[in-house]
Amino acid sequence: MTYYTTHRLWHVLTSASLLMFGATAIWSQSLTWLGTLGGDESEAYSVSTNGIVVGRSRNADGYWRAFRWTPSEGMQDLGTLGGNESGAYGISGDGSVIVGEATLPDGHWRAFRWTQTSRGLINLGVLPGTFNSYAMGVSGDGSVIVGSSSRAFRWTSVGMQDLGTLGGDVSHAYSASGNGSVVVGGSWTAVNQYHAFRWDQASGMRDLGTLGGSGSGAYAVSADGSVIAGWAHSATDLARAVRWTVAGGIQDLGTPHGTSSVAYGVSQDGSVIVGYFGTPQENHAFRWTSNGIEDLNVVYADLLPNGSFLELARAISPDGRYIVGIGYNAAAGRTEGFLLDTVPEPMSSLVLLTGLTYLIRFRRGKGIRFGTACAVANRCERHHGRSQIHIIGG
């Protein structure tokens, strides 16, 4: 059996590692336009850890319909509850539970739950004395659904729980923590202002305050309930993307151009937040980390040829890998939902790691046969017309 010299194997594996690193960088970043259900636009609202996307799209008849999108099956119409329209706004971490709203034959809206096994929309009903409901979020484990039926609700297998208000008549729940024990949203107050809230069983609904202005709203919460993302009015009543934490209170995330901004999604660990900031000309999808806000159109400019543009980031997957939202697909000439993949392709990274491991072993004086290295490498192959739904004051 032929053996490589130390110098030769070092050169080959170094070259292969660099090649794999380059391939990883290329494969790690991809932008997918999700298409439509036959109509002229679509919007993506949430994404699971395994890259399943939900949202709504116009069909050939012009009606909004809830969709589920997967890489293998594309966009599927989830149907309605007997009416003409529906929309899907939340998905569990593993993609098995989807929630949203759909119309009945009489035109009223109902919150729904869709599961992998039911393969149909399940009507979640309404709170007593109300006529419509919608579901906007689901816990990471899929056991708790949140939304509004005039007042914010928390739904479990035993039914729908009224979470109350901050003194006003109406409230909305938008997101739940990993196990559903923490719920966030917005509520009208007794003085007719709309304020963000955090709810848990022990403390009930608590007002999260503002940046000195009249309003705020919470749209997303981390898995453990400690980080909340949304918007708050500044003293000049300009909406700004904000982050609330138990330890630090409210934090203005800022905007590159000093104009309005809203945060819609947060990763499982609370370290990454997505949303949009606006300029006088257009909206820009953003991602925020401890380093500040970055325009996704700048970071991923190479994925946006021919005038395509990412206008709004609605959600981020629990692990921070996928970002979904709404943008302009210039090739199709229409507004579409998008799926942005931001991290290294796992198998190419594994090949790189394998090569470096063998390189280190050889440098320690343990020769490797060319055929063995090749064998290891081979094993590593492999409602209603609103684009910013239910946003009050944003």
C-alpha cells in the first residue's frame, strides 16, 4: 500500500480543508423565494428548526390561504374552516403543530390548530361573549397556543383561558415560551394606550412599559421567557425595535437611519432578534445581535440579484439558522415570502473536520494510508389584506 510523505499529506489535506471551507461558505448561505398558491403574493410568518415555513398566500381566486412549505413538497394550501380565507402565523419547534386563523361559512374568523396527524384545521373556538378569534403563536413544544378572541387567550388541551387586559377592553397574545408558561403580547390600558405585556401564571399580566412614549407591543419571547422582542414608542412617539430582559429592562435596539423599527422574532436563547427598520423610501429587514443591527440586504447582497429586496423579517428559527419574512422577488415581479438560510451546511463542515483530524494525527507521526482517508471522506457524503397583521401602533 502506498503511503504519502509528511510534506505531501500536509499539502493535500490543507488544500482539501481550504476547499471544503470555501464550499461551506458558499453552501451555507441561500435565499429561497417561496412562490405562491397561484395568486400574486405570499407572506412568510414563522419557521421551525428543520426549515418548515408557514404563512399565507393568495390563491388563483385572490383569496388569502394558509400555507405550509417544505423543501421537498413546496407550498401546500392548508384549507379553511368552510369559508374562503385563512392564514398560518405560528409553528412549533419541530414543525408538527401549526396555528393561525380561518373563516367559517358565515364569514367569522376562528383560531385553528393543524397537526401532522390531523391533516386538517381544528377550530379552537372563542372566549365567551366574543365572535372571532385568531391564533398567533405556539409554544416550542406545541402544547400551548396563544392569540386573541377580543382578549388575549392561552389555549391548552383543556380549553381556552382568558388572560385579561391591562385595564382596557382588548388584548392580544402573540408568542409563548418553550413550554408555554410565559406569554407576551399587547393590551389596551385604562387610559386608552396600547402597552406590551408579559404574562405568567404566578404574576398574571404585567405592563412592560415604553421608551417614554404612548405605546408598545411584544411579539416574541425566548424559550425560557427571559428575553422579549417587540416595539415601543420613544418620547417623540416614534416606534423603535426593543428588547426587554428581566435583568436589564427595556433596551432600544436602534436603527441604522434613525427612523422607525419593529422587532418581530427572537431566537430560542434570546441572542438574535429580527424585524424591520424603515426609511422614507422603503423598509429593510434586519437582524440584531450584541454587535447591533445589520441590514440583511447588505449582509446577503450576493443572494439578491436583479433588484430583489428583503423588506421585513417576521421570524427566526429557534436555533437562529433560518430567517423568514416578506420581500420583493424581482424575477417574479411580486411580493413573496422568503426563507434565508444563514449557517454552514452540516455535512461539508463534517468533512472539513474529518480532514483536519487526520492531519493532526499525521503531524504527530502516525502515517495514514491514502485509501483509509478516502474511505472516511466517503462516509461523510451525503385578515384581510394586511401585510403586518394585527399590528397596533407599530
